[in-house]
Amino acid sequence: MTEKQKPATEKKSAKAAEAAPAEAVKAKPAKAPKPEAAEPAEKPKAKRAEPAEAAPAPPPAAPPVVMHGGIPAGPMRPLAPPRAPAKAEIFVAGDHVVYPTHGVGKVERIAVEEIAGHSLELICITFDENRMTLRVPTNKARTAGLRKLTSKKQFDDVLAVLKGRARIKRTMWSRRAQEYEAKINSGDPAAIAEVVRDLHRNAGQPDQSFSERQIYESALDRLAAEYAALEQIDKPAAIEKLIAHLKSE
């Protein structure tokens, strides 16, 4: 190689050397930026469980409707205080007695009978008008309300009730009918007299309804039965005397 050619060759090699690093620089890929670490997402805070509201209690079922004389009576309510037990009395055969729900009867006998393997002393009471015989254990007679006839002096107070002014409550008839029936079945002659007094109609007063008439006759019959036994007269005569007291007010 000639000396003229050397410098040319050196120049070429120098240019190639300069170009090589440039190309190398160009070929070097740029570093990708490191992805920033994602901040951990905040965990949703668990909601505190709130106590469930108690479901409202269902309303109480409506009591059955009771009919009195064909009229709906509505819900039952306590009508009168519980009947006080009769005073302790000794009964003998032949006594006229009053059983609250059946009226006046006569003691037929007192005997010991065996029932379901137990020996019980029973008071056998006959009700001629109803053709019925009732047996009451002697140890239950007081709590059942069984009593002897009221005295004549006490019955004078009953007759005074009949002469009094009627006290009719301003309530529905169905409610009053229940109260009247409770008084009739109490066995108390003064309470029964109140029913007769309140439902009695004199001339010129409005007529009784069918159900009023039924309750009135039931109370009058129950009161007359005791009055007849006390005065030793028949029941029709006793009814006439009671009505005479009603009209003499």
C-alpha cells in the first residue's frame, strides 16, 4: 500500500470509528420508566351490624261474637264480680233450696254414693218444674252457691227494690242483656229483682222487644219461685203479688 493510500485508509477507518459509536448510541433502547408501585387500595371497613328491628306483634284475634236474642253482643267482658260463696249451711231432706243457675229445688235426700272409686256424700236436689235431679257434693255446696231460701225479712227488702225507680244504663242492649243474665244466674234475689224492675213496662210505656220480654219473664219466674216457696203459695199467685208491687211504685 502506498503512503498516499494510508492516510485515506486511516481517514476512512477514523470516520467508521466515529460513526460506530453514534450508531451504537442510536441502537441502545431507552430504559422504560419503572412503574410506580400501586398503593394498596383501602379495604372497605366492615359495617357494624345494626340490630334488626323487632317485627311488631300481630294484633290479638278478635273474640267470637256471642248472640243474645238474635243480636250480636260483641266481645265478651267481665260483667259482674265473681259470685261470693254462700254461707256454710246444713241441709236436710225436705229443705227448699236455691241453686244459682236452676232456681228453687227441694232436697230429696243426702246419701253417700261411690263415684269413680271414690265415696262422696251428695245432696240430691229435685226440680219438679224442669223434671231434673241435681247431685251436689256436700263439700262443694258452699262454693257452688247452694243456699236455703231467704228469710221473709230479707225478702221485704227485695220487694222494696221492685218499688224503686228503674235504673237503665245508656249502653247497647246487647251489653245490658249480658248483665241481666248474669244477675239472674247469680241466685241473689235482690239482683234478680233489679232485672224485673228495669224491664217491667206499665201502661202507656213502650212495649218490650222480644229479647227484653224473654229476659223479663225469666227473671220474674225465678223470683216468683222463691217467693212462692217462702209464702207457701203457688207460682201464679206469687207472680200476681210481685206485679202488684211493681204497679204500686
